[in-house]
Amino acid sequence: MVESALRRVTAGRQTGAPPDRSGWVLRLTESLMSEAETSHRAVLASMMSHGIGTPELHDYYIPAAARHLGELWVRDLASFVDVTVGAGRLQALYRERPNGVAGRFDRCVPMGETMLMIVPGFEDHSLGAFVAAEQLRRHGVWVHMGLGLTSDEIAELLREQRFSVLGLSAATPATLEKTAELVDELRSRLDHVPPIVVGGRAVTDTMTVADRTGADYAVRTAREAVERCGLKTIAAPLAAETMG
């Protein structure tokens, strides 16, 4: 009874809008770890009702909530189960298009440019790649996602279709050596490999990462990937971008 009363009090406190962005991020993060399956959807609906649009929601708030989940885990303020559940719910928002909240993006006309966005099997994080893919789509780039693929599977996709760009997600510096091995293997096995772009949190110095991995480019944002590869897009300004 006490726990039930506390939950009702907490819910009552959250009916109004937080004073700033960080308040919304905290509320969203808490709801992602909630025992209630739909708590985070209620928070997302509340955010939209307070004037937060879907581009801002997915370009800023969802990545910020993902980072906060990681910070809670590192500081031992959230359990592994809580963080795993929260991250899974975030990824589901991108996978549920067009039925979920993530489906209500402004649509854009493809410009004939295609990207194969890969989260290699040795990477543990994929949320950033989903965020980057949605940003690229709003620029008019058609993005095919490949999660946890082996080098054989990636090579087969590249043989079957001519992509404009191959994007590789690198979440941590610890995986850059394996990324370099993957790049080298693909180039040695295939007659044609599109320009290779490495993005993600591991890209702190673009020149260094490009050299270490053998990629054509290392980028921090979706817009930078578009510009460096010379892709034809409908380039709409984005408030905040990530890449992988």
C-alpha cells in the first residue's frame, strides 16, 4: 500500500512540464526503467503535447536519455536490468516505424542516394546508429540497417546492391582495431566497395580514426557524412545530430 501511494504521489508531481530540457530527460529516463510497460510512451506523449516536435525528440531527447542511462549504470545508480530494459525500449521506438511515435517524422523524397549502415557483430551498442539513420533519411538518403552482421554477410549485401556509402558504427575506441580488420577484409574480398564512413562515439579525432581504420572518412554527424561523401540530399537543417 505504501509503495502504491508513493507511485501515485510521484505520478502527480509529473503532471506538469519540467522547467527545462534536463528535467524532461530525467523524466523520460525514469519512465524507461519503470515497471509499467507504457510509462515512457506516456512521457513521450506529454512531451509532444508541450510542443516538443518529433525531430527534436529523436535528435536530442532520446540520445540524451540513452546517455543518462549509461551514466546511471557507470555510477552504480541503476541496475543492469534497469538499463537493459530502458535501452531496449529506446531502440523499439526506432524499430516500430511507422506505427509508433518514431513513425511521425516529416517525410522526405529520396534523392537516389543509398547507405548500408552496419553495426558490426563485435559492437554492443546500436542506438546511435538508429538515430543517425533517421537523420540521414530526413536528408533524403535511403538507409538499409544491418545489425550484428559478420563480414561474410556484409560482403554479400554489397555484392547484391550498389550502395552509395557504407557506414560503420564504432561506439568505443576499443573496437577500432576490429573495425580496421573489417574494412581491410571487405576491400580485399570485393571488386567494388563504396566509400566507407566510420561514425559513432569512438570518433573523437576524425583524421586519426580514419587513418586507424582505413576508412575513407570518419565523421561525427550525419550532415558531415553527407557532405564528405558528396551525397545529393534535400539537406534540411537539424538541431542536433549524431553519427552512429
